[in-house]
Amino acid sequence: MRPLLLPVLALSLLAGCGGNRDDIRNRPLAANPSAFVAAEIGFARLAQEKGQWTAFRETSHPDAVMFVPQRVKARDWLKTQADPAEAVRWQPHAVYVSCDGNSGATTGAWQKGPAHGFFSTVWMRDPRSGKINWILDHGDAVTAAREAPEFIESKQAACGSRPTVPIEAGAEGDDMAVGLSPDQTLSWTSTVRPDQSRRVTIRLWDGKTMATVIDDQVAARKQP
């Protein structure tokens, strides 16, 4: 796997916003994709320095959820977890950011010993303090490692008119939840089925539709 070649500070910042220039609602609040990449890299570094679950605890949003494989409130579950001797390592490959810059999603690859896999993380930024915490995190092992890109992909939601948020309903027995950025230009849907298989879908407003940018599917765990 190639190392990431692009430093965080070299990411292009996406600026500007369409629509009426006098409409303050159409202006992003310093949208900065590199800030979410920096948060993810800092999260990964903290796991190596202080321990895997310590890093998860210290960077989590109060409403954060994770999957073990059922959905759990992260802070409650993490209270009982001891850090493993070897923390997983991970690197972001892409970042997607809401128009107003207060929500973002990162996705990439992880490694631990001979195992490797993928992850996706949703982040929320406090517009007053600028602090960024993760609010959803999930991932899974894969048989073929994801190759690191030469450059981290970066995309910001379109600004201007706001999208109509679609109504979604899960199948009978599904545990489904939908999250939205405050400006409704980034959404995340997570579904855990009765067999503990899972799907996490991230969508970004492109000016016409909520386009899918991440669509992760995790198979059911085999019963012993």
C-alpha cells in the first residue's frame, strides 16, 4: 500500500457559495475540508499514542454511535473497554463536507497486524468553538486492502437552494437511523438488519439531488 503523499495543509480549500450574495444563509461558515482530514489523522495518531479506545472516547460527540455489530451509544460502550495492546492504524482517503462546513464524512483504510479493512466516520464541528468530534464511526475487514490514493479526494456540498430531505423507512426489524448536517446538505443513513448485517450511506447535495458518495455494506457475522 502506498503512503499518503498529500499533507493535510496542502489540501485545496473549497470556498465560495452560490445563490443570493446578500442571503447570509447561503454562505458557508469557512468550509474547510482539510480540517476534517486533520481531525481524522489526529484521531489515528491519538490511538497510537494513548490507546485505541481512549482515542475513541476523547474524540467522540455526546451523541456518537458505533456498531459492535449492533448499534450502541459510543460513550456508554466505551466506558467498559480496555485499550488493546496493539491499536489499529488507519488513514483517510476521501473527505466530504457540508456547504456550511460544520459536518463532514471521511473514509479510508485501516490495518492491524496481517488484517486490513475500511472505515467511514461522520464528524460534527461546533460552529462556535470550532471543535470537531465524530458522531458515527464504523468499518469492517476486507480481503483485498484498499490502496491509498495519491491525493485525498475532497468534495464540498453545493450551496444555494436547500434540498428536500427524502423520507426513508427501513424494512421490518431493521434498526435504521438518519442523520443530517444542520444545513441539510450532508446526510448519513445507517441500517442494522436483524442478522447484524449493516449498511451506511453518506449523501451530499450536488445542487440537484442528494448524491451518494459513500455506500458501505457489511455482511452478517457467521455464527460459530
